[in-house]
Amino acid sequence: MKTRAFSPRAGRLAVIMFSICTVVLGVILSFVPWLDYIIFRELKLWNGSISYSYWQKPGVMRLTKVYIFNVTNSQAFLETGEKPKLVEVGPFVYREDMEKVNIKFHDNDTLTYQHNKILRFVPEMSVDKKLKLVVPNIPLLTVTSFSHNMAPWLFNLFVSGLALTYKDRAKPFVDVTAEELVFGYNDPLVKLAHYFYPKGKRPNTQMGLLLARNGTLEEVSTIYTGHQGMERFGYLDKVNGLDHIPHWKDKPCNNLRASEGSFFPPRYVTKEDLVNVYDKDLCRIMPLKYRKDVYKDGIQTGLYTPPSSTFECAAVNPDNKCYCDAGDCPPRGLQNISPCQYNAPVYLSYPHFYDADPSLLEPFEGLKPDKQKHETYFMIQPRIGVPLEGFVRVQLNMKVDRAPGITVNNIDKFPDMIFPVMWLEEGIPEVTTPIWRWIYLATTVGPVAGPALTYSMIAGGLLTLAVIFIRAYKRFVLGQNSLEIIDVSRDTFRRGSTIILSSSILLPTSYRPLNKTTSCNELVYVGTQVSRSFENLRKKRSDFVKATFSEIERESLLNSNNTFIMSENSKINS
């Protein structure tokens, strides 16, 4: 079976159409943000996107490092008024295995979920968690700080009974291990508060600063998925059905416009230099301000740190006035978080009172603020809003109000002060390799490869069209010139043949007019002989050509070959 030959003309037409389509597509893609469409499609949260798998079960090495201040002269501090000597012990490192559970998507561009967290101790990165430490007795000092509201004798009676029943738990300082302080130890006052507090506001049955972090948290969060715009992507819409933080009455303290830490609205989209992060333990949103561009593992990120006004005193920053307790505002560097700590007088600060009022450091020995060690920061990729590295560093402090009427165990000698208990660092040092690879392709390779592809399509298409046009032009123009030369050569040969034949040079075979009865072999023979005669003429008697011939005729006569013969042969056979 014979196949139909592919026409060269059809092939050229196909190449031309393909080149035109390539140029048009390249021009369209150069004006359309097609790369952003692909990136944001995988960035938005939906069951199946790349970001969803990373968000639902991150798999990153999320660490919580705890540092506890051991009081080495607690007895001298109470009896002789020495400055408390604090020795930082740590880190006690816990790996946080976390996943989002009970996920439900909603039609208004949001989804709800709960956190399931398990903190596992990492001994190879930690100090011995069984080490005994001396720390303030937070439950007892919380109770005695409110003694001014009750008769002193009643409190003395209460504490005396506590001292008889629970000897070590009735002192201003307690000996506990790091494991107990972090994840709970039995305390009679905490157990008593658990039974007497109203339901829904009850503390745990044990005293532990991070006790509520293990297991599935009761808190139900609602965040934006990004399908209706990236301006709010990753930000919280509601927590437990509320669109504000319930612990504070007024704005901006009860604002909830913040991320839970997994995603932030891309700066590439919002053009804003400020983002917010929310953590239940912070009892507030923490603003983060863009500082400069830095690189993390070859990927460009933006460095974000808290503004200096975050823990500023209310007199300087009025926005912090709504954090004050009944008009009692702390100095710079402190944040009251008692409303979300069962009204215990707990205050938040940066570690070692970094960036705080110097008066907070004066009562202690052993505190050494260091920006590099104690500053909170995030490295957020501006194009997709994903943090590649970030740590929140905060310190928990006990606000102690002197109880002069309670003489049991020298409680009355504990002065008014903000006493540091521990500080912690939680965050991620880096993302997993698959996540890094995806971010690198989307933010580093893509912005270069995308324009290169579109411009290559335009350049390649235009170059192909130019080559085809040039070849067609040469074929048309040079083909016409060749026909004109052949016609001139034919006429010249006919006009000059008589002169050549009548010359003193005898041709082997005379020229005779061609007709349709002339065979092809005869034409070839005659053409061959004439060509040879021309060759002899060109070598020996070139001056024979008369000056009366035109330039084209002379050139054609001297350079003739079989063209005329073959042309005549074609006419005969046609």
C-alpha cells in the first residue's frame, strides 16, 4: 500500500502556523501571571494541595526549649534581703509532634480544626530533667498576693494549716524537677482551686506551666484558606466561635487578626510590612515587622521581629492600655496575661528582661539580656508567606505583692517584685527537604525559568518565521534571475552560433536547429560537443567574440554550458 508523500509546501505551512502560535502564546504568557496561578493554586488550603499536607501534618522538627531559673540563695534572700541569685538551667528540649484534626471546610473560604500535640522529651539535646531546682511557689504566692483583701489572721490560719498538712508546699520556694514544673506536680492549692472555680474556668488538678499543651486541645480554630484572596490567607477568623480574644474587653487588645504560625499573607501580595502571630499561651497577638531580606538555605526570605512598642508601657504606647489590670500598668517590657492564667499574677516578657525597663533587672543577679539569644524572630518567604525559620521567645514571670501580715515561713519578707520563673523558645529551625524543594522551585527557580520560557517562545517563534521568510525570498528572487540569464544565454547562443561556425575553428559537429523529431541522445551529443567547442574558444580565441555584443551577451556566450540544450530537450518532450 502506497503512502501519500508529505508536501514540502504543507510542511512549511505547518511550521509557520506553529511559529505564529508560539509567538502569540509567549506574548500572552508574558502579560498573564500564570506562574502565580500555579503557585497559589498549590498554596491554598484544599484537600489535595501541597500546602494542605504540610499544614495538616507538618513533619518539621518543631522544638520547645525550656530554661528554668534556679534560685541558689532562697533562704538568704528571705532572711537577710540578699538579691536573688538566678542560675539559668537548661535547655530542657521537647519535640512537638503536631497534627490538625477534626478538619471541616466551609463555604465562606474558611475551615475549622483542632490541634493535637504531643511533647516528647529529647534527652540527647537536654539537661537531665530529674535535676532538682528551687523556684517560686506560684500557687502559694498567688494566694498571698490577694491577702490584702482579707483579714491577715485568717490568712495566717490558712497558711499555718497548710504548713502542718503539706509542709513543703507552704513555703515561698519549692524544690521541683524540670519535668514537674513543666508537666505538673501535685499541689493542694491548685487542687482546691480546681474544685471551687466555676466550670469552664477551672485550672488543671496539677501545677504545670505547659501541662495544657499535651493531647487534643479543646480550642477550635477557624482560618482562611485563601480561595477568595491571599490578603487574609492563614489568618484566624474565629477561635471557639468568637471573632475576638475574650480575655480583653477593648480593641486593639482583643483583635484576632493574626496567624497561628503556619502561613502568613504573602508580602508579595499585601505589600505590608507587618504581620501578626497568635499563640494561646501569649494571651494576645504578637506583631512582627519586616526588617530586611535575608537568605535561608538559598531561598530569599524576609526577617521579621517584634516592634519596640510591643511591650511598651501604656504611657508611651496607648494601645497597650487595654492590657492593664484595673488601671495598674506595668513598666516597659511586661505584659499582663493573668486573664488567661486563671487570674494568677503571671506577666510575660522577653527572656532575661531583654528590651525592658532596666529597673526590672536591678533586683537580681544572673540575668544577662542578649538580643541574639532572646529576640523573637521569623524568616518568612515573601512570595508565598511560608516561614522557613522562626522562634517565639518569651519569659514567664510571677508578680508578687508583699503580704506583711503572713509571718509563716517568712512569707511576709518576700518583697514586691516581678520574679522570673522560666523562659521558653518554641519554633522551627528549618523545614523538611520536600517542603524546601517545593518552596525553592516556586520562589527561586520559577521566577527565573518562567520569564525565560515565555521570552524563548517569542524569540524562537520569531526566529523561525524570519528564516522561513528569508529562504522564500531567496528562492523567489534568485529563481527569477536564473530564468532571465537562461533566456539571454539562449538568444545569445542562437545569434552567435553562425559566427562561431564560420570561424577558422572547425567544430566537430555542426549545429542544426532542434525539432521535435530530434532524439534526446542527439541533443546530449550536440550539447557536449558545443560545450567542448566553447571551452576551446574560451581558452584560445576569446577575442573572437565581437565587441558589438552586449556585456550580458558576451558573458553568456563565454560561460554557456548545456543549459540551452537541456531547455530545448524539455520543450520537445513536453
